[in-house]
Amino acid sequence: MPEPGARRVVITGLGAVSSAGIGVADFTASIRAGRRTTSPIAGFDTTGFPHTHAGEVHDFDPGAWLRRIEPARWGRSAQFAASAARLAVADADLTASALAGARSGSVMGTTSGESAVIEELVSQWAADGLKSLDGDRVGAVPAGRIAAAVNSELGLSGEALTLATACSASNYALGYAYDMVASGEADYMLAGGADSLNRWAHAGFYRLGALAEEICRPFDADRSGILTAEGGVALLVEPYDRAVARGARIYAEVLGYSVNCDAKHMVHPDPASIAECIRSAHRSAGVTPEDIDYICAHGTGTRTNDATEVAAAREVFGDRIPPISSIKSMIGHTMGAASGFGALICCMALYEGFLPPTAGVERVDPALGPGVDPVAGAARPAGPRVVQNHGFAFGGNNAITILGRAS
Amino acid sequence: MSTAIAEATADRPAVAVLPLAITAVGVATPAGLGLEALGRAVGDGIPGHAEEVLGDETPPPRPVRTVPDLRTAELIGRKGVRHLDRTTQLGLVACRLALDAQAEPMGERTGVVLGTSTGSIRSSSEYSMETLRQERPYLVNPSLFPNTVMNCAAGQIAIRHGLRGVNATLAGGHLAGVQALRYARNALRQGHADRLLVGGVEEFSAQGAWGWHRSGALDAEAPVGEGAAVLVVEPQAAALAAGRPALARVLACETGFAPRDGLAEGLASVVGTALRRSGKIPGEVTTVSLGCTGRTGLDRVEERALGLALGGALPGQTVRVKETVGECFSADGVLQIAAVLGLWQHEGRTRGGTAVVTSLSGDGLVGCAVIDMADPLG
């Protein structure tokens, strides 16, 4: 439960830069339709790779979205994050001066930081040795530049924190933003995440046997793995009272969250530990399993993930597992941004009244047991009141956020 | 001062922070392993070990500082170590030393908050290079893939010590130390762990050293270094209740963001806020621990900010840990704190110290942590 005296915290602005579109309206429409937006990779040379599909943001033009920062000085992930943050602020109908004049900051998650910049430098190293590295480009390497770009773009003087807890990082970020706003440390926080497609992760996942050839089908009997992806996402988080006072549209209330660590294995998730994380998130939000109307799954599309995630849910929910779907079936695995996109679609599900779908499910894997409803195909009209957003990461880093319909 | 900072700090509540007790420290630095070696080197002006870490690539022609002997076989064992990169090994060694300095084992409700900038830049860039050099781009070594992920070290630390509390990796670069302590205070307050290992780690590599060299961000004579530092922290009240003695307390940890032409004012502003939230006045500050030594242009910005915040000259004790360890990027912040603790121990101080620890990045991030030796520490 929240601490005594803590402020209620709501989400009032959403920004997305993804293969499914730029801006929350396009993104949501694409997801609701169950449209798959993964495609052949153009961002790096795929010659020699057997699998060449990903959730790439093709033809991204940062100059179209950024007003203050000079795109050339920043890496692709920073550009995604700052653009998504700019969109979230516009969506929240907040003026630049109101935001910059308050105690405002950002917290952004990432898995591989500015991996595209690192690969640019690696190609210089390959061509002419380390002595030929472009010194200006070196300055764009630190992953901490992702949150720094958000603060620079929006003129924020509060903290700029980049969390590198891999594929649950955006949920860590949203949890931290919630705490900062609830406790009064901050008045506005941009929370989200960003990552860029890169060759090394594509190669690594392929070698681990985790990369799908063309289609990512979580929960399906014939699934074959993940598709790597990229993008940036930002949620504007503020106190409930402030949102009401300024007449803001409230998408959702952040009810609580939990983080824990398996401490068992770097790449094999642990269902008991995830179940404990779910229970702890419920305690934090002051809800019980019966209150949960929908689970936005981590749902990577690997057999291991599905089995673990469903087992953990079964441990908490028994035979009544809420509808559980994966938007990675449409946009791929956006890594450090993944649970941020999950949180964004949860906000829209609560606000517009639907359950996000899992695309491409033809036959739910019977090995997952009875009662698994992945909302196959397209979005389902519904009136969810409380939803749960999963993020699990490399290193056994679990993070779960609980969002509720604004009341 | 920029208008934005003035407005934003004007209504910042000077709410007192929950003090954290530092009950143990583990460091691996170019001065050697352990706090005593660091304190002696800083106190007596002994430069750190200056031999390069061997790799496939030749580092740039400039001074270096490296950890002389990690004693990995003895401190982290031989099992599963072969595939761990130097970043993870440095982190594991510093944690081992911190845990060995404790009277009792840590419970599983302990967590990890670790600062980085890019993880091991050697591991990720070499992995990327393999995709270019191999006959097929995917013929990379799967067992090295985890090293390319930034939270590898934190995950390994949790696994090896069974630490099931919050496990966070913060990509803060020079700000990582103050950010990690700030993150830790919130995590303890929210009950995500009972106790935390809070650290920073940076390895020396030819790739990283060439990056510094080519960026022009360091003075020509400033060495590129490496190191890891880990503090064991918990709420001071909990340490007192458990009878665990504290080496020092962490008071306020403030961070902010300033425009590039207002870095000194921005840093001065967070130092001022940090002192207020620590219940301290500038006259009580005995020690400053600097983070910008050797960083072109920023060293003067940092000293000017401290002058603004403290009302004139720096206090008698000014610690420049980089003169011993070199440029340690995301390990700097926690090493700046460890240097103060090591120095105080070296000079036999048992009470009365108050240190201001500053951090700055050219991108605009500014931060300040306040450390003291309260009386009694419990």
C-alpha cells in the first residue's frame, strides 16, 4: 500500500515512436487492429543472416519531432526517447513553460543504450583501427544520454535517470517515476524507454536459438521465438490533484508496482520468483487477484517465456487466469522500451475500453494448460478496470506495474 | 542561474532525508584491493598502478591506472569465471570484499544497485566486431552474449550471493554514484530490499581508452583508469536496531539538470539543496571530494560551483581521487565516497567529518551527495 500522505499518481500523456506508428493514436489503432508491423531489416546489412526480420522504425526523421536538441549530436535511442517524450507532453496538453517551470524530470529504461552509435564506431575500428574513432561520435555513446536527451529537449531541470535493467527497464522506470511523484520529490516525470536495432543482439539471439524467422507468435503451439525491435516510448506521470486542477485527460492511475530478482540464472526465468513479484505488486496496489481484468504479458514468443509466465500466473490466479496477451506479436521485442509500450497500451485499454490482442495465434499451445486466453487476432471490446503489465529481464530482473481506470 | 532552475528549486521542499548507514565498503582500485590501500594512497599521494591491462588492441599513448591484481580465483572462485568479462569480475571482487567486511552474511532480502555507463564497452564492441569478422555474421560465441548486456554484472552479483531484493543497473556515467544512492534510498523506503549493495564499476580497455583519447574530454596528462567500489547500506535506524556499526552516513543525494551554459550554477544549486536536506550549513563541511579532476574545462566548473555553494574557498580537505585511480567514469562517484572514507580511516578520524561529493557531466547532469560521521554512528 502507498505510504501515508503519498499523493495519487496518474498518467496524462502518451508518446510512441515504433514500427506501429509515431504518436499514440496511430500506435493504438495499429495494435487494436492486430496489425503486424515487423518487416525486413533495412537499418543494418543483413547479408549472411538466415533470419532478417525485425520491428524497425523505418525512415525515422527525428528533425520532424524534435524542437530543441540537434539530432546529429545524439544517438538513435536518445532521438527515440526525446521524440516520444515531446509527443507525450503534447498529448498531455501541457505547455513547455508549465512543464519546465515545475519540478520535472525523466527516467528512461534501456537494454543496449546507444548500440547503433557503438556499431557506427565499430565499423570505423574495423576499417582503420581504434585510432580512427570519430571523437564527436564517442560523445554520443553513454546510455545515460537517453534521459539526458529528454531533459534537454524539454528543458527540464530535475533528475535525468537512465535505468539499464534490460528488458524490464521501462517498468522499473515507471515504478520509480510513481515513487518520485507520490512522495513529492517531483511534480512531473517522463517515464519510458528506448532501444535501437543492432547487429550484435540480432546475432546473439540467433545463436541462442531464440530468434524467429519471420513471425513472432507468443502462446501459439508453433511459435519459434522473438523478433528484435526498436523504438521509444514515454508516459507523462503527474499527481492526480494537479491533473484534475488543470483539467487534464487522465488515461490511468498508477496503483502500484513491484521489482525483484530471481538470483538463479542469467537467462532462464524463474516462475516462483515471478509469482512472488506479482503478489507483491498486488499488495503494493492494494488489489487482489480477482481485481485483475487483463495481463499485458512479457510474451516474448519463446517457449521458455510462455511456459514460465503462464506458470507464474497460474500460481497466483489459479484456474482463473485473466486474458493475457502480447503486443510483441505485432511490434517485436523493443527491449528496454518493451514494458513501456506495454504500459502505454494498458493506459489505452483502460481509457478506451478494450483488451489488446495477440496477433498470429492459430492454436494456443495445449502445453500451457487450460484457460489461457491470449485475445487472439484483434482487440476485444471490454471494460477493464485494473490491469497488470509484465516486464522480465535478462539477469532475472522482474518488474510489474499495476494500472487502474481513472475514477 | 537559469530561470528554469531558479523556479524549480524555489519551491523544492527542504524535506529532511532518511539517513542511510554505510556498514561496509569493498573497493578494487589501482591502489590495490581494499579501503585501506585506497585511503593510504589518497592520504600519502601514492599514484596507482600504471600498467595497461592486456588485450588484443593497443591502447592510446597516454597514462593509465589499472587494478594490479584482482585475485579472482581466491575471491570469486574458478567456477564459471572464464566467460565473465573484466567489468563483471571487478564488480564481483568489490562485492566480495564488502561482504567479507561484514560480521554476518546478508539475507536474501538484500538487493543490488550498480552504476555503469555502457556496461563493458569492450565486450559489446568486440561482439559487434565479430559479426563483421566471422565468415557468417551470426557465428558469435553465445556464451559471451550476456557480457554485452549492461546489467550483466548486477545479475551475476545477485546469483552468486543469492540476493533477491531489487536488482537495478543505472546508466549514469559520472552521475552513477549519486544516482545509485538516491535510487537506493527510495528502494529501501519502498521495501524493495532491507539492505543494498550500492556500487559503481568501470574496466580499463583499449576500446574505452581510445574513446577518451579521441573525444578530447580529458586533459593530455589525465590517466584513464579503472575500478569498482561497493557500499553496503541500509536505513540508519535499522543498522542501529541491529547493532551494526556504521562507517559513515549517507545524507542527501540530489540530482538535477542544467543547460550547458549554466553547469556551475546548476551544480551549485543541487549542492545547496543537498546541504539543506542534510540539515547542514556550508560552514560544517570539512571535506569536498571532486569528480572532475582531469576533465577538460569541467574541473574549473566544479570548483566554481563549490565556491558558489559553500560561500567562498573550498574547505581544508579536498580529495581528488582521480590522482590515484585515473578517470573511472561510472565508478567515479562511489570511488569519491570510498576515498573520503578511506582517507578518514587513514588519518584516524572517528567523528565530525562532513563531506560534499560532487558529480557533473558535460551533457547537463549535476549531482551532489553528502556524507558524514554523525556522533554516535551506532
